[in-house]
Amino acid sequence: MNLVQLLVGLLALVPALLIAIPVHEMGHAAAAYFQGDRSVRYFGYFKLDPRRFLDPLGVLAVFAALVGWGRRVPIQANRISTVRQRVIFELGGPAANLAVAIVLGVVLRAWARAGLPVFYDSVLAIAGLVIYAIVFLNLSIFAFQLLPIPGLDGWNIVEAIFRDRNARFFYNVNVRKREIWAGCVVVLLVFQFFQGFNVLNLVMTPFFQPASLISIGECDGYRVPGFTGLYPCLLYALSSTSRRTPRSSRSTVARAWSKPSGSRSRPSATARRRRSATPLLWRGSRARWRRACVA
């Protein structure tokens, strides 16, 4: 069953990345187009062709770390030249991901209110899992791209605002972009394998958590059993585990995810209270989550 869940969890990411990454880059293209750069339409950045948007390393990052990126949309510097235009252009991609997550979040809530499951154990449940994976990956790319790391939209926004004040600093950072990324990867691996902690869970929380609350009404992560996981909702986890939450107050999405399959023995009242006090993917102790993510 674990192998089946592993394969289903990975396959659910395929339609998610085919939607989230092109949507992100098309958001950049739309921001450039509405500010006067018509070249993005001429070069086909409004066509639904994933090959134009997908970057091989960005696709691998989706399966390995549940974050990703695409091929950057080229723009005409003489058309997008002011600080305001550059900031709007950089925000276009994350805004598009957030908009898609909100729209599909409404669908996911309706799915859960109808009593339909979101899990690995049936065709209908897998369909719900795919919808959730699309919502999650859009939120994940939204939060990840806003991080102030060279090459991501967050850093490009900082550079657009402050480059004129210290051009040499930003030039040196761009020159050493590969070294900075290599250092970030090393930090992630060290914390993951020696501390059992995913740093992305921490740094993405300020952006991911509010967006997730807006789109699906709660903050939650995604886990591929036995392979990888991402839970950028640390504040939500702390607030949830610090108090007893009645089972009736859990969101409809959480109840759909945790709906049991087949005949199982009814858990005790204590076990039910412990289960209801955690988000829908944060089941059991933190150590169990860490083992699942690094297994």
C-alpha cells in the first residue's frame, strides 16, 4: 500500500506542475503585456504549451522538494523600465498562482462539503487528491517565489526597488548567483539529514500560511509517503497543538482527507481528540513526520 501511495502521490503532482508553472509564467507575461510590452504575445507566452514554460531543474524540484520554477519570460527593457513597472511584472507570477489556488480552493471546499474523500484509496478519492495537489503546488510556488533569493521573484522585487542605491552590491550578487544557490541547497540538506527539519517549512510559512487560509480555509502541507513532504504551516501547527480543538470545528477539507477507508475499529475518545487537534497532514508526532519526509 505504501508503494501505491508513493506512486499516486507523485503522479498527482504531474497535472499540478503542468498547471502551476505555466500559470506562474503566464502571470508574468500578462503583467508585462498590460504595461505595454506586446512582445510576450508575439513570442507565444499566452499559448497553453507547457514546453515553453517548463524548466528541467524546476520540474525536478517539484518532485524532490515540492517547490519549482519555470523558464523566465523575457521582456523589453525599454517597455518595462520604471521601478513600479518592474515590481508589478515580478508580482504578476505569484498573483496568478494565488488566483488559481483561490478558485480551485472553492472547488475543493465544495468537494469536501459534499462528503467526497481526498485520499489514495479509490478513484474518486484520488481525483480529490489531484485537486488538492494543484491547489497546494500553486500556493507553494507562490510562497517560494516570494523568497528573497537571487533568481526568484522576491529578490527581483528587492533589486528593482533598491538597485539604484547600491548597484554594485546587486551586480556582485548576480555574478555569484550559482554559489548562493549551492549554499542554500547545502543548508537544506544539512538540516534535513542531520536535524530532521525542512528549512523550507520555516522560511515559506509567512507567505504560504495566509494564502492557504484564504484559499482553502486552513493551512496544510503535502506529503508523498516515503519520499518527501512540505508543511510550511509552522505557526498553524503550534497554535493547533497548543489547544484542544473540538472535532466539529475542523474544516470540511480536513474531514474529507481524514475520512477512513474500509472497516476500521473506532478509536478511543482520547485518540480522536489528539487527531482533531492536528492539521490534516500533520498526523502523529513530529518525529513520525520527519521520518516520513526523509525515508
